[in-house]
Amino acid sequence: MKKTIYILLMITAALSSCSNDDYINVIPAKSIALLSVDMQQISQEQQKQNQGITLLVQSLFGDNYNNGQIGIDLTSKLYFFESAEGTLGLVARLSDQKQLKKTLEELSDKGHCQQPSKRQGVSYAFLKGSWMVGFNDQALMIMGPVVPAQQTETMQQMGRYFKQEDDRSIKTSPLFERLETIDAPISMIAKISAFPIIVADPLSFGAPKDADHSQIILCAGMTIEDKCLFIDGETFSFNQRIDKALSDSKKIFHNIGKHYTACLTDKPLIQMLTNAKGQELLPVLIQNKSFQTLLTGANAVVDMNKIINSIDGDIMIAADNVAAKEKQFAMEADLADTHFWNDVDYWKKSRPAGSSFELYTKPGDNYSSYRYTDGHLNFFFSIEKPTKDNTSSNQNKFTCSTDEELFCRLLDRQTSVSKVATLPSQIVNKAEASKMCIICNLKRLDNDTAQMLNSFVTPLLGQINFIIYSMK
């Protein structure tokens, strides 16, 4: 009897040691970004749209991948990660270690990689001059891009990852635990510090000013359509004070209307749409470093705080070159009142020496516009009253911009829509179904930032032109 029990215990131990998710232990325990892909949940049509998910593996293994002959188990989730050191990688469950080794040997014969070498139970190969491959009988890990001089260091690093035990692996990480609760074919959880600053700053909207980006976490499901990455999710923090601020800020937003979605264009780098009362929105805007910087220039000309306090309804904010000295900024919003307009004469009189503050167009029956310039900064602003012909809204509107072309387009939505390229319809539809929507045009990034972002996005998701984050 004792012998039978002993045998059963040994069998149980053996089975538990070969759990289907043991390969997950290889993921760096301190990863700052995780993305999981469930290929079984993605339809064939979605796989065509999301071809970037397997683009990296396909480009590495070529015809062997196309024939399904590399030994990877695609019925289990694929995991992409960014380590605390900023290294990118892929982890997959192996179904056939011998097949993977054979594939690498065939690629070696073609001059695409080194012959696999084994160290302490893990086999390694340097593939196509940029990618380090490591695998054992359960897991495959690919890290890179890696320069040849870093091969030994990367192999040592991978070796440490392969030694991670279950109780000290990524499975014990709060990030991973939260990732597994997301019901989506493509799921992501990341500290927003994993993203370039141009993406991280808008995602920190609602956090206290002193919150570090590493304390704010994006939890989201993702879809890809026509080179657009749609992120539906929320931000939170494991810090109770920061998490409360993020949670409270979400309560001020309401469903976005259609007043300004027709004004969305592919020109700005960042566009944000929401619907809120200005008195509730202003404290949140002031806490955000990027928006505070944008408002600083405008506050030198007009009292933007007073204007924002007058808002009630749809709001569109656009910005370009936010990292540059000369920033481009635009805003259009529905107004609850226009009392601030009584201060225009005061703004004129208090302008700095050498600047001009004058009518931009002759005031009409329903709007009047002004232009301020000091030789460096141009600032256009206008108030527009509803007319009988305007059936989209019965509210007063405020419009301002540092860009003359965009300012004119915002004022004349009906006649100028065809003059500037508008955004794809699926982006507009997503914005109109949200309470807050942030659109990042990757084509407008400067070269250094674009290169940094593409090193993270392109290998995992393929070519992406727009990132759209929406909060429902």
C-alpha cells in the first residue's frame, strides 16, 4: 500500500513539474511590459490584420515557419516582453525541441545562424546577425536585436531567465496576474515608463504631478486594423494615492459627441477628444506635465484657466512638436458661458512690448477672431456663437491654435474638410464611442523617437501608423 502511494506521489510530482505553463517561468520576472497573444482566439481574418504578431518569428524561420515545422506550440499563448533593462523578447511553448534544433541546423547550413550549442541544459544560437535564440525541452526564448559583441552577455542573461523557479518567476508578479484577467486575443499590461515620453505623458492623464511613469500601469486589450493599433483599456497604479487620483479623474468624462470628430486630421502628432465640465477638467490638466507645458504659452496671451473653466461639453485638443521649443497647439470646445470674452480688451492692453494683438478677421454675426504675435509665437483664438444654420450644436464654441492653417480649418469645418487629409473612418468611429480618446500619429514623430518606438512596436505588431487609446 505504501509503495502504491509512493508511486502515485511520484507520478503527481512528475506531471506537475511538466505543467503546460512552465514555459512562462522563462519570462523575466521584473519585466516592465508584457503582451500575450492567444492565436486560437484570433480568426484567420484577424490573423491577416495582426500579421505583425508572428512577423518576427516568420522572418527568422522562413519557410520552416510557413510549413509549421519549427516546433512551436501555437495552441499556447505567445508572450512578448520588455525587461527592466529595456531588452525585447519573445517566449513560446515548445512542442518539439528536436524539430526546432533541426530547423536551426538547416538555417546554419544556409549561413543564417550559428550551429546550436548547449550550456547547462539550454541550447543557444545567434540567428540572422541580430537575434539570440535560447531553448530547452519546454520553452523558446528569442531576444534582440543584439549586436555580435553582446552575444556572450545575452546568453548569460538568458541562462539566468531559464533558471527562474515557479515561485520566483513572472507568475508571482502583480503585472502578470493582472494580464491574465484581460479577456482579449491580444492583451497588454505595461508600466507607461516602457513607452517613449510622447506616448507616456498622455497616458498619465489624471495622475498626480509627482507620480513617476513607472508607477502608472496601462492594462488593455488590443486590436489591429489597417495599420491602426486600437488600445481599449485603463490606467491604474499599485500605489493607492495615485490609483485613487486616476480613478477619480475618470469620473469627470462623459460620452463624446460628434461636434469635433469631423475636424480630426492626420496633421497633429497627438489629438485628444473628450467631454467634460471645465471646472472639473482644469485641475486634471494642470497636473499633467505635457498639457501644462502646452498651456503655458497660451496663458502668456490669454487667461486659459478662465477659458477652460467656462467649458461644458465636447473638447478637442491637438498638439505637434511638443518636445520642440516652438510648440504647436490647438483646442476647440463647447462653452457654458462666454464671460471671459469681456477680458479681451485687458489682454490687448497687457500684451508685452513689441507684440501685436489685433482682429484676425472682421467680426461677423456669429464669430470674431484675434491674432497675437510677438515675432516668435503666433496665437489665434475665436469665439463662435450658434446660428440657425448650425444644427450640430446650440452652444457657443471657443477655438484657439498656434497654427494658422489648423485654426482656419476648425473655424470653417464645412468647406475645408476636403483640403486636409482626415483620419480613417474606424478611428473616428472609435472616438465617437468613447469617453476619452487619445490618437497618436506615429508618422509625425521625430526620427529619434520614431526609431525608438518602432524598435518596440514594429517587431511585435508590424507597421503601425496610428495608436488609438480609448476609455469607455
